[in-house]
Amino acid sequence: MQKKTDFYFTYPPNLQELDLATMVSMYRDRGEPRKAAPGKYLACAVTHKLLKEAKWWFGLYYSQAAWDELLTKGSEGYPLTEAELNLLGLVLSSETPPHREYVEKNIGTLPKLAYLIVNDIKQFGFLQEDEHGYLRITPRGERALQGISRRIYQKRFTAEMLVVYHESEELHRDDDQRNDQATLF
């Protein structure tokens, strides 16, 4: 499925280069206001305007207005990315509640970051986890999922949006190619 915009929060593609302590610190500090040093300025990643104070996201700075625009409907102020779309969507689209380990492995991000995301999404009330580690989406989580789905794809959530869906499609394509090659010989 083709994305309609790239105007949403994203995690840096090279997070794997960070040690765990640095990644956790950066994750916990996202959205925190930062002030420029005296005589210095920060630049908004969206508007490119100079600012004395901005919200911080993994080394990028956003004006409050730009930050608010990046937040999606139903997110209740939580900065959602594709990883959260995959997390909430995987839980919603599963016939039976999926186990936390399965979800963490299939949301399209580093396992350590996936663990942090699941914990935060639970604390924010978008997911519930039972005593055996099985996850269920809450009505608040469904609204958040629809908001990020509409932002990225401009339509309601469907399973085709999930990274695990695309990975299984690629596996089937690879199998078909191998079968085609085998019949040539």
C-alpha cells in the first residue's frame, strides 16, 4: 500500500548505532521542550524558522505549532509513528489476542525500541496486557490507530498497511520465483 504523505513522526533509521542507555534516554526525552543557549537559536525541522524554544524529537526540533500539526487525530497528544501503527494494527487485526513477544518482533523496529513502545502505549491506555502477555487494543487505541492510518494512507486502517503483511507478501513472491526457476530445469 502506498503512503500518501511523510508528514508524521519517524524514528531515525540508524537507531541501531546507539547503545541502549542512549536510545532509552532519547526515547524518554522526545517531546520535551528545549531552550536554545543564550545567543543561540534552534531551527524547526518543518518550518525551518529559528526558535528560542522548541520540542525535541531524536535530535530534531519542532515549533509548538509544527509539533501540534504532526500529532494525529485520536492520538491524545502521543506522537505516533509507523511503529505504533504496526503495533496497534497488529493487535486489532489478529483473530485472537497476540502475545507481546510476537508483536514486538513484528512492528518494524528494533526489539529494544519495540519493548519501550509497547510499554508506553500500554501506559497511555491504548493497549491492555493480560497476566500471560496477550495484548488487546482499547477503544482509545482504535481511535489513535485510525488517526495515524488516515494521516499516512488517507484511509481507515486495513491489514495491508502492516509491515508484517508486506513481509509475508515478499516471502510468497520469493517462493513463487523459486518454484518458477525449479520448473525451468
